[in-house]
Amino acid sequence: MSDYEVTLVNDNMQEFYVKFQGPEDSNLPLTLAPFNGGVWKIHVELPDQYPYKSPSIGFMNKIFHPNIDELGEEMEQINTRSGSVCLDVINQTWSPMFGNLHFTVDMVNIFGVFLPQLLRYPNPTDPLNGEAAALLMREPSAYDTKVREYVSRYATKEAADAATQESSDDEVSSMGSFSDDETPGMEL
């Protein structure tokens, strides 16, 4: 993905949404790339200890993946979102080496490398979603089918846009978009 649509929450650089597209594996058959074509709204929150502590990352629209909490009906009924990415997975690869001066590099690494790799190579031995982990280990083809069902049903551009619309319009402000071409020397 070369472009990212970023929306700030309360004009705060520590909390924002990023529209993320599933990894495009055009060289692989669809059965080996079940997240291809999906669009998710990702909530990112930077802790006060950033960059020494990794950001919190959560999917706002539903996704079926062993290392990501599923947004269940019971969560939606109490107006709470889950969709959080397993912190162990993030923390295994997190490094504060870039620091605040290279915030853009951190975000491009998360959305250009980390999340696509997580979707391509789920780890069912450290699950947040036990159902997805069990299905992946026992019936990989059924897992791929269910992932593709979720992508077609919940990971559309409209679903991603609607996930943000559920937040108060007063809380969200647009930061715009940035692309890989625009970010090499950019410091935030």
C-alpha cells in the first residue's frame, strides 16, 4: 500500500485512525492470500512513553485472525470496540531506535511491513481469537474461506468509513493522506 489516509482524533497527534488495505499478493492465488482486497480502519494510540513503548493498534471493523481480537456482538452492544492486535506480537518487533523525530518511519514500518506480515503469517500458538487459531490449525482451507467471507462482508471501504463514523464527528479531524514517496525526509 503506497497511500495512507490518516484522521486525527481531537487534533491529537497521539491518537488517530489509519485506513489500511490488506496485503496485495498478486503473485499468489487468492486461496493463499485471503486478506487481499480488504480495507480496515485502524485505531492507533501512542502512549506517553512513546517511542520507548510501542503504540496500541486496533482494528475498528471486523477481522477474523488468530492474533487480533474479534469485534463480537456483545462488545458492539455495549458500544465498546476491541479488535486489538496482540501486544506480544508488536513488542517482539518494536524498537525505539527511530524515536519521535522519525514518527513517520515508525508508522510506515507498522503499516507497510508489520501489519501485512501479521496478516500473511498468523501465529495460532499465541492467539487472541481462539476460534480463528483453532480453525487455522485444524482446517486451514476452512480458515481461509472464513477470512475471505469476513473480508467481503466487513472489510470494504464502506465498512471502514462507517467504523469511523460511529465515533463522534467532533472528535475526528482530517490530517490528510501521505504516500511512501512523500515521507522519506518528513519529520513530525
